[in-house]
Amino acid sequence: MNPITMTIIYFTIISGPIITMSSSNLLLMWVGLEFSLLAIIPLLINKKNPRSTEAATKYFITQATASLIILLAIILNYKQLGTWMFQQQTNNLILMMTLISLSMKLGLAPFHYWLPEVTQGIELHTGLILLTWQKIAPLSILFQIHNLLNTTITLIMATLSIFIGAWGGLNQTQMRKIMAYSSIAHMGWMLAIISFNPSLTLLNLIIYIMLTVPMFMVMMLNSSTTINSISLLWNKTPMMISMTSIILLSLGGLPPLTGFLPKWIIITELLNNNCLILTTMMAMMALLNLFFYTRLIYSTSLTTFPTNNNLKMMSHLTNKKYNLIIPILTITSTLTLPLSPQLIM
């Protein structure tokens, strides 16, 4: 693609969530969402095959439907109250429409079906943008209206998302689908706490991005899209196996790694709000997540697949451009837990 075109596309992708985050006007927030939607479509279809075209079509239809619903909610709110911002007097139906549309954009259950399919059909770097940067704008709107949302419905959707994210990833062999289901589960954790302490949602989002970026970088470095292809890392870059294992365990929330920090704080906050049954269910679903990450580590690190002996000579031929970035990101994504007393205070 033309470099000027790519520059314009990436600038629009970056500016979309920034417009949404910095606006208090609902119409401008919607404009930021549309920037993100329209700018990423060329990246989705950049790979010339039917699968990417199908993924782009599914993404566009789902996101356009969500944009239509939220625009309708904004117009109905303006007709009712004469203001471009949600208020305490806003009709509950309008707030429900907004929650549904933002859930569709985030890929929260039960509106999650498009996310694994779209992520599977696109390139790795586009998948990274889809699962990280594209989540910021809808979450920023939820962050601003969190005190108006129905807590019961929010918690039901969060629990369902955590369950789907854990259960859906169990039988997957494609790395992009595994990361998509991981995204659904993490979004569920963020939605569960947003009504009680929205700052913890922000902390969870930051840590989720810190864990997802190095994992995608490992996959991009080796063009790994399946469990079998990641299992060949010991031939190409032996150090990547240990880094990948640590990142996956951190994604699963195993203490004392960084991924345990948001789960620990969120469970503590929910228990302080007397959500005992919900917290128990979320912790059990987190164990399912940790199970399929551990199974992935077993198949990549603890078993040796039959390979040609010549492959053992490939470690000096690998791409070196991420050799400094990935260790730094691995350290930050696994050793942040000692900072937790400062974060809690």
C-alpha cells in the first residue's frame, strides 16, 4: 500500500480514540468511534484473500450496526433532555441501547461471535490493533457513563464474557482465536468492576495491553499462527520459548506475575461490595483460562515435535529487529506486581 495512504490510515486510527476520550459531547464521541471503524477497514482487507474480505465484511456490518444503535440513543437522549450528554434523568432504555452498542464494539458476550472470526481472518499486526487500540474508545465512553449503568445487567454481561472467554479458548489450536477469546475474558473483568471502581478498569486495560503486545510481537517475529508453529520456536529462537511461557502465564493471571495484579485487586474490590457468588464464579473461570494457557505452554515448551536436524542451525538466521524490544516488554509484563502497594495506595 502507498506509504502516504498508510500514514493517513494510521493517523486516523490513532486520532479516533483520542477524539472520543477527550470529548464530553456524545456526538463527538460517536465521530471518534467512526474514525476508528472506517480507518481500520483498509488494513483488514490489505491481505488479498477471501478470508480477509470476509473478516472485513463481518467487522463492518457488526460495527456499523453498533454505531447505528448508539447514534439512535444519542438522538433520543437529545430529544428527551435537549443535551448532548447522558444525565441522571436519561431513560433507562436509552442507556441500555448504549450499553448494547458498546458491548458489540468491544466484543463482549453475548455479542462476541464476530471477534474470533474476524481476528482469525486478518494479519497479525492488524489483529494486535483490533484487540488493543480499538478497545480504548468504547471503554472510554463506558468509563464516563459508568454511574448511570444498570449494575445487575453489567455484572451479568461481565460474567457471561468471562465464561465465554474461558470456555471458548479451550478447544482452539489457532493462536489468533486464542488471543481473541483471551480479549473477551479480559473485557469481562473490566466490565465487572467498572460500576464499583472505574479506575481499576483503566489499570486492567493497561496491563492487558502490556501483556498482549509482547505476545503478538513473538507471533509476528516468527509468523506463528498455530500452536504447532509456536512449538518450533525452540529451533529458531530458543530464548523466545521461555519468554512466551512467562507471558502466557501472566495472561492467565498466575501469581506472582503482572497478570495476577488486576484480578487480585478486582476480586478484593468485589468482595468489599458483597459480591461473593460473582467473585467465586469469576475466579473459577480464571482457572479455565489458566488451564488452556498452561496447555499451550506444555505443547510448546515441554514437548519436542519431530523436526529435521537442519532446523537446529536456524537460530542465527532469525530476524533481529525485536531482539531488544521483546525482552523489555516481557520484563514489564511479568514483574510489575511489586508495584502493587503503590497502585493500591
